Amino acid sequence: MTDKMSDSTVGNGAVDGAEIDIIEVVPHEKAYYTTIHWDGYGDNLKSAHPDGKRINNSFYGTYHDLWFLWDKGGYKLYMDGTDSTHLVYDMPGKDYGKGTCQVPCYLKITAEYGTWAGSIVPEQLPAHFYVDYVRVYKEKKKH
């Protein structure tokens, strides 16, 4: 997330502010997505994501390692490894807001529900979502 998203310049794409949803599980679709939002949260909001990746029951009940690479070229999501066989999404910045977000962001870990992700089913409660650790790395400056 970024504080700049709400006052980003309309038409400047994600460059001056974006909400980057690294992974959103949508249980009623049995899929997950990576989504980029830009141009503020008002009437000009734009959002884009590749097609959802189907999940099966083996997705649940185990830990997954996620790596999210975000640089000027775009966004890439890897799951359970960082070689090309584990690349889930390759999202060129030019296709997701005319360039990648260039302002400082902060991290939120949340669970999505409601209109978009589906209602909570009381018979499925209690539900658990575990996060073992989170690490954020900043790219080294090149000399």
C-alpha cells in the first residue's frame, strides 16, 4: 500500500501510487490473483490482473513461500521457488498502470471477504490463516 494512492495523479498510471495485492485468494472461485490498482480510489480507479490461477485442496493446509519481485520492469510472483518453473505471474509494468509504482509503500497482511471475495460461511469457521515470517529487501544501488 502507499499513502500516495488516494491522491495520485489521474492518468499517470501506477508510477505515482498503486495498491499492489501480491496474492488474494478467492475461495468461491477456487483461485488466487495478483492485482494492481492505480489512479486513486475514486471514479478513476483502474485495476488489472492476469487470469486467476486455479487452486486445489493441496494448496490449503500447507505453507507456501512467496517471492514478489517489483522493479521498474514490472511485477513477478513466484511460489515455492524462484526459478522459472515457479513463476506464477509475470506482469510488465507498462501493462499495469503505465509503469510500476515508484513511491514508498508499506505492507499489510489481510484476509479478503465480502462482495468481491465472497461471504463468510459460518459452517466453515473457525478458519485460520498463518504467516510464519515476512522479509522485505531493497535492491542494492548500482555504482
